[in-house]
Amino acid sequence: MTERHTQVTEQHEQISVARTLDRCAVLGPGLRAVLWVQGCPLRCRGCVAAETLPFAGGETKSVAELAGWLLGVDGIEGVTLSGGEPFSQPEALAGLLDRVRARRPDFSAMAYSGFRHEALRRGTPAQRALLDRLDLLVDGPYVAARHGNLRWRGSANQRVLPLTTRYAEVAALPDTGAGIEFAMDRDGALSWAGVPPAPGFREGLERRLAEHGFALRTDTGEELGKGQGQP
């Protein structure tokens, strides 16, 4: 095995992570873990998680560590991959799903991507491999001018696409927003998850928190105040 091959293999056993959440009921069907990856080649105006866009930052975690985390969370039916752009780290994420399903074959997978499904189908072999492991895909870039209070997505150009029969009924569900969830971590830090029902949600939240002496701290480690939060 050449040194170059060893380096590539090791790289694909690591995932650059912006944030994880054990349980969430507003980013996909049922109760799900959420993994936000760090890094996105797109720069959608109005992105609600702008701190996840740079490839520098986040925390590097091994596929084995993340698989152990997912298998250790009780009561979830699957994971939602968000970011950042999951299809910028397709090999490692496909490997993560394979590890988890080796123990839990029924474990479901959903992902967000700024790329259209058709483009991913024409993408790299690794991107197609990750796509083949998903039950649901929310595709397309966020377009602020088309923002809407929609199920699991932020703008009307985006689509919720069942890729297996598991969630085929999604198309028949009311197309209304699932809402926002707030949580207080053990260290007293505030976090939130979900698709905002209106543009400017994060800015308004930060302003209101600041009025009460709180401010968000991003997962880059930058201290901005007493509290923290992340979409």
C-alpha cells in the first residue's frame, strides 16, 4: 500500500463535524439524530448556518466514534445529515451509514444538499454511493427570495425526495413547517434546530437574546456571550 493510498484511506475515516444533536423531531420523519458537517462549497445568501460554510473549523471525529454515538442514542429511527454540505464528505458519511446499519439494518438516513438530485446522480462515485444509502433527500440551494414555511426545507425551490419506499408517504403530508426546537445543554448553553418559518429568524433571535444579556456562541469556539446556539 502506497503512502498516498494510506493517507486517502485515513482521510475517509474522519469527518469534519460542526455539531451533533442526539434527538430532533423537526428535521425529518420521527425522532432523529442530526449531524451537521463542517464545510460547504456553496455560498447561499441568507444561509442560516453560515458558520458551517468554511472548510476550516469544526471538530474532526472518526467514523467509528460517530457510529458509536448514533448506536448509543436510544429511541431514534435514523439520522439527518446537514451542514455544511454532506456531499463534500461523501466517502466518510457513506462509511458511517454502513457501520451503523451493520448493527441496525433498519436505521434510516436523510440528508440535505445544496446540489440538485440530478447533479448528484452525475457526481463522483462517492457522491452516488452516499446518495444510494439515503431514504430521503432535501435538495437544492436555499433561495431567500423564495423562503416559505415549508416542511423540512427553507425555500420553495427545494424538494423533499423519497429515495426508497420507507418514506414514500412524505409526498402526501401537509406541506407546512415542522417548527423550531430549543434545548438547554448541561452547561447552560442554548441551542436550537429546525428550519425557520420566516427569513431573518436567526438575526431576530440573536437580537432578542442580546436584550436579555445572552448572545450566541458558534461551534468554532468563538465566545460571543453568555449563551450559545446553532441552527
